[in-house]
Amino acid sequence: MGPLRADLLKKELSIFTFGDLLDHFPFRHIDRTKLNAIGDITPATDFAQVAGVITSHEIVGQRQGKRLVAQLKDKTGVIELTWFQGHSWVQKQLETGQSYLAFGRITFYNGIPQIVHPDFEVLTPEKPLEKNFLEPVYSTTEKLKSKGLGARQLAKLTFQLLGMIREKDVEENLPDDILNQTELMSRFRAYNQAHFPQNIVEYENAVRRIKFEELFIAQVRMNLLRSSRHRFSQGVLFAKVGDMFNEFFAKHLPFELTNAQKRVIKEIRTDTARGRQMNRLLQGDVGSGKTIVAVLIMLLAADNGFQSCMMAPTEILAQQHFQTISSLLEQMNVPVRLLTGSTKTAERKKILSELQQGSLNILIGTHAVIEDVVEFKNLGLVVIDEQHRFGVAQRAKMWKKASIPPHILVMTATPIPRTLAMTAYGDLDYSVIDEMPPGRQPITTVHRYETHRSKVMDFIKSEIQKGRQVYIIFPLIEESAKLDYENLMKGYENVKAYFPEPKYWISMVHGRQPSEQKGINMKRFVQHDTQIMVSTTVIEVGVNVPNASVMVIESAEKFGLSQLHQLRGRVGRGAEKSYCILLTGSKLGKDARERISIMTKTNNGFEIAEKDLELRGPGEIEGTRQSGALNFKLASIVQDRDLLEIAKNLAAEVVENDPDLISAENLRLKNFLRYQKGAVMWSKIS
């Protein structure tokens, strides 16, 4: 291959090496091993391969409509072969009365089957049908096609490459024991049969082998990272449960902990008492009580002479955490401070001084805590809320603020499906709060069409008369920010028409407002000065108003499942019955209808997350990490869950029995991992 086409392959398909070409798998195969009888072809036939005699061929039409039409006849019928380009050259290749093999996509024209621009070749007794494999079809690009690197040319390249290489060139990377247990074919054979399979069974077995390999290698890598961290990563020691933890637990807990919260605290307590760095992901639905767990662990750190820092992605959320934690600890002698971008200079200096002296136990803040001027005397614990909103480099700065890396507790209310957690977060230890605190009523979710708007507004009035508050949320699509803003303003005017001042008061919050204005409007709603909050999704994370009992989501069909669930979690925080109303237009697509249906059927964030994963795929799920863990060529964590489960269990077994992969049977696996390209896992930094 010349340098121009080689360069195009690199740019268009990231194919640099023979290995990259082998990893460019076909997206489907066409069966060229058998012939179709022309009489059996129907409009449902996709592709066909036919053999027959050319009975006539002629160029018909004028100018743009000019084309070459040939009739091919077998014993069962006639098919039309048509060429719109290159007719002069093709016509020279055709001979009336000669037998030909023709292949291509079937269309029907005036009730007659037709193949446009077929592949064709002369068929003689000396040259019978030769294909003994399913023909691969590869993805390509318009640029590559224009330079003669279409799907067929890629197939020829790959066929040529597979003819050149031997078994030693595609070395086995799985231990024999794993191959025997899973009854998988060899790696060399799998690559051959994935590209040019002899039959569909061989193809399916080859794909299963390669999918398993991808999932197994990813699981081994994460298990090795976790094993290494457990064995070698130095961490601060929380040796005792002291007075602060015990006093809060005995006297100041606002409610009894759920069994799930107790289980998580026990897991964290075990982690922090080993002298190895904890790196734990804590997942819990909105309102499941993650903050109380964080408070108890921060008190545990303080009991052992260490400082804690909690990072939140927005100033509103940081302020909310500060208010919540300060009120929980107000009867105890535990200093808590808030550091954000808007902290006044005098207060900032005081906080920095207290941190350096060690008199400040708990610091809560935004990105401001990452700044170099923020120095701790003895940082032992970092709690990160909604971690996917922080960049890797931002998080990494926190770990450098202590001579021994602090323990890490990452919290998220974004439900992560178990299958995604196993792959994208498998290198972290994983805790789940899967139980809601007692006394919280489930939120009633209903779907209403635009035509029912007046009834929805009447219901809102009845809730406001009971002293409740209401959110009305409009979608935000960044590509059309101007249109969104206009929709929001129009919606705001409509709400005002239903709820005129001074009987009703409305706050409005959106992304175009200055931060100060946004803060004032939110504060008015939080303090019950306004009954209705009209907003875009900026309130999705970080507003806690227990008195709000109704969430109306306008154009709900435009929201993803995870986002709808997060928004719904803004109500139902008090003792009163709460409602979520999904307002949509009358015409709904299949996916939108399914999302709305799921929301009305369940409040369970984990069920919703699993469904979201099925509908959207892992690449689009919020919170998927920059880990390379999901960059599979063939495997899918949605479609291949059973295979993922097997790979996960076998990988865990291999690493547990041989954590350094030094045994003879694991040597090929170790060598493969050593040379395999792969992104740095997040836990290398966190």
C-alpha cells in the first residue's frame, strides 16, 4: 500500500498496524457460499447471488438517465442487472449467451427483481462457484471509497493479511485453564473466522471468543489495580472509633440509620483501619442518606487526628452541604468551614490559616479547595460528591495535598447500572445504599398531555393552598440555547398568567442569569418567599426544599431517563405526599414513550439506570469515566451481560490466586497485558 492510502487509513479508521487491521471487524457478512434461484427472490430478499445466461444487454435512456440494462436468465426466471456508471466498459465485458455469476442488493423495478451495479464474473465449467466462506462487509468512509478503499478493498486487504500470518503471529493470551473452562476456540482461529467464517456457527463461536477476551482482559486489569492498591498503596490509619463519632452516633443522629447505611459505614471503617488507601465509590439514590455516612466518616477522621475535605461541583451544592453538615454538628465542638469562589478575602485568609494550623476539622467547598494556596496540616479524607463533574486533573490535585495519600470516598446519586459499575468502576471498591430512610413516602409520577395543562395548573393551585411549593422545569438543549431561552421565557409568562402576583410569587432561574441573581432567586424559593420555581435543569443537583411537593417537567419527552429521575428527586424530601407530573406533546416516539412509561412505573433508581443503559448504551450514560474500560471492538456490556459475569468471576479468581501473574499458566496473560495499549485507570490518580 502506498503512503497516501496508508495515511488515509490512519486518519479515517485509526488503522496504523496489521493488528489494527485485524481489529477492524466486519459489521455483517453476506452468504456467497450458495446460489439463489431467481424465481425465489421476493421484495423481502436483501442480497442475492444468482447464476444464469445473459440473454440481452443494451444502453437505454438519455444523459442523466442513461444506463446499461442486461437480462440474466436461469431455469426459474429473469433478473435485471443495471449499471448507471461505467456502462461502456461493462458492456465490453458482457457477451450474450455466456453464463455469469452476479451478486448484489435486491430491488424491484416495475415488479421485476433488479441488481444495480452488481459484482459479476464469468461462470464456466472450469471455474465453478469458488467462495467457501461468508463474505465480510467492513465499515469505511467516503474519503476512503474515493481512493479505492471501500468495503470490498478492505476485505481483500484483510484476506491477504490473514494469508500471510501464522498461529505464532497471533499469540494466545488466555490461560489454558480459562480456555478449557469456557470451551473457547484459539485466538488465531477466532480472528480468521470472525473475518472470513466458513459458516454462521463458526462466526458466532469466533465472536464469542473475542468478546470474552475483551471483557476478561478489562476485568483482569481492574482486579490487578485494585489488588495492587489493597496490598501496596500506603494510606493513613484510622485506628480507633473515638469520642466525636460515638457522641454524634449516640446523641445527634436525626434518624436511625438504615441497614444499608450501617453496612456501608462498616465497609469504610474496615478500609480505613488497614493502613492502605481507601478508594471507594458510594452509590445511593437521591435522598438515601449518603451525607450522614460522609459526616460519620469525617468524624472518624477527626477522632484520629485527621482533617477532611468535601468537594461539590457547584456553589449551590457546596452551600447546601455546608448548611446540612453545620446544623448536624452544631451541638458538637467540630469546626466546619465553607470555601468557594465567592468566599470573602478576610474569611478566606482565616480558613487557610486554620487549615494549616490543623484547628479546622472539616472543609467543604467547590473547585476553590483545589487551589495551590489551600494547604492542610493533616488531610486524611477526601469526599467527592457527584464525581463525574470534576475532571481527572482537578481531582488529582487533591491527592497531592498530603504526604500520604488521603482516603477517597466518591459519592454519586446518579444511578449506575450494575453492569456498568462492573466495567467502568471495577477498579474501585463499591458500596451501595439500596434502602431509603423510614418515613419517606414514594413520589407519585403521572404522565399528562399538553391538552391537560389547565387541570395540571388547577392541581398546582390546590397544593399551594396547602402551603406547598412547586418546581416547573423546562428542557435545556445546548445546541439551541437561544430557542430554549425563548421557550423558558414564554413558559414563564404562561405560568404568570395562571398564577398572577401578588397572590402568587414566582422565582425564575436559568443559565443566562448572573450567578448572584441566580443565587438570590434560589434563596427566595428556599426561604419560602416564592411558591413556584420556574427553571431550566440548573436545579437538577443541589437544591433541597423539603416543603416542595410538586415537580412539573415540561416537554418531558426531551429528557433522558437519568435526568428525569434526578429531577424527580428534588421533591419528596419532606413528610408530605409528593408528585411528579410529566407533561408532553401528543406525538411521542417509541423511545420517549418507553422512558415516560418507566418513570410512571418505578421510583427505583437502579431499575431506571439499567433501562437507561439498554436504551442509550454505555457511552452516553452520565458518569461514564475516562478509563478506556468500555472501548471494546465487539463486546457490549448491555447485550453480553452473561459473558461479562463469567469474565468477571474468572478474572477475580485468577488475580486472587496469582496477584502478580507469575505462575507459568498466567505468563502469556502477563506478557499480553504488558504490551497492550490502554488508558490509565482512574484509580491510578484517585
